[in-house]
Amino acid sequence: MSSRYAAAYEHPKGPGDARPTAEQIIQDEGLVGKWADKVILITGCSSGIGVETAKALSKTGAKMYLTARSLEKAKKALGELSESPNVHLLQLDQESLDSVRACASALLAENDRLHLLIANAGVMMTRKELTKDGFELQFGVNHLSHFLLINLLTPALLKASTPSFESRVIVLSSTGHKFSSVNFKNINFDGEFDAMKAYGQSKTANLWTANEIERRYGSNRLHAFSVHPGAVTTNLGQHMSEEEIKAITQDPKLMASYMNPAQGAATSVWAAVSKDLNGQGGKYLENCQISTPHDPAGGMWAPGYGQHAFDVAGARELWDVSLKYVSLE
């Protein structure tokens, strides 16, 4: 079944074109003010599409928990929304698994149910750095911190799920997952660090995590999707070199595909609320639709998922080693 938004993505004309915004998705689904009994958690709400995702979902009237490493930065980025009685800010440093545990505890102290978790926060193309727990930064921040957070909150997600409303986990991946599968023999890329491959590994890990959540919990009415938000005008590329940025800006097709943050948050929100996705999960979404395999003939940036995206054995192995890494086993 084709998404109602598919045609809007066929001939992009740059930021602000006909492609939907996150808020438009909420309006089209008829959800304004309709989720007053729901609880939502979104990570990475101090900039970019995290802010826009929060603004759109706040229109539903849900109780919102928004995380950021710097709460002052989040307050500034969220503006008036941070003062809403429905919005609660939680401090979360995703370079620290202890901080993840504290964040989960803070949420669970106030709620035994969680209806929607959006793992939005992330870093891209960073230098070789390690998290406080000794993991390569992109793998630690993008994957392991979210993996731990999701596992700690799974009981609340399962408890919130009912036949009339099935809980969802949305994990932001990227077209960058095609850069690399998971390097199980050298997770930290010691002695062979490549920022792009390390980023690709973390985004494959995000995709596989969503798939494995669905495999494990889909029958219990907890569903998960991975999302490629698209090329968005945010500060995510701040660690890229001048040469890498120049290569992007000289690609007219890629530049036309860029969206503003309000549009960039649309697929995350569509994944979170679309009735078309009811009862489903384990899908990779982009351009507000379920994606299909990538055709290399269209170039690196063409839509579609990589060959390893639905590697069941890989996803299971990643889950098992991640449990060890975050001390849940």
C-alpha cells in the first residue's frame, strides 16, 4: 500500500517544498488533542529534528518526556514548549550508560506506562573518541545508549500496550547504514578507524535493533520501526571535513533532496502515529513510506535499504553482545 505522501517526495525542490512537515502528519491523522492519556519519550531534543518531533507530537496533548545532555540548551531550542505543563525535561548524557540508567529511573518513578519511545539523538562522522564506558563514540551514543534505554523501558512499553493502542518504538537510523554492517570482530575499529564506516555501523545497529524488538515483542503488541529522516539542514554534519561537505554541495540531486527540520521530522512522526502502520513493525521507513531495497544504479543517496538491513542472524548477534556491553546479561 502506497503512502498518501509518496508523490510529494518524487520531485524534491529543496527545503520548504511540497513535502509534509511533522505537524502536518499530526493534523492529517486527526490527532490534535487526542492523546491526553498517552506518555511519550523522545531523546535528543535540544536541536534539529528532535525539537520538531517534540513540537509536532505535543499537539496531541500527550505527556511528553524530552531528553537532552544540556537542559538549558533544550529549553532555548524548545522555547515556549519547554514551559508547557505536559512537557518534562530529563537530563541524559548518552556518552554515559550510568546517565541512561538514571534517566530511565526518573521516568519510571513517575510512570509505569510508556506508549511511544523515539530514539532520535545521534552523532555523525566524529573523530575517534570513546564514551565514558570505553566504546567508540558513534556506536556508544547512537546504539548502545538507546539499546539500554529501550530495554529498561520495555516493561512500561508492554504495560501501556492494548488491543486498541499498540505501543511503538521508533529508532532513527540513516541511509548511512549502507556504509557498513556491524564489525563484530572490532566494534571500536581499533587500528582501522574510518569515521564513515563507524557511523554506518552505528546506523545498521539502530536498524537491526528495531527489527529485533519487533521479532521479540511484536506478538505482545509492541512494535518497532527504523527511520531514515532524509537529508536535513541541521548541525548533524558538524564533524564532517570541508572536502566531505564540498562533495555533498556539488551534487545537485542530493541538494534538492534536502529538507528543513520540520520536514525532516515528518517520517519519525509518521512512524509514530500513522494508522496505516497499525499492527506492523520491523520495517525501514523513509519519505513517509515503507522503504524498498536500494538500487545501486540510482547512486549512493538513492532511497532504499542496504543488502544487510534485514540480516536476522546479525540482528540477533548484535542484541546478544549489546546485552553484555550494557551489563544487562
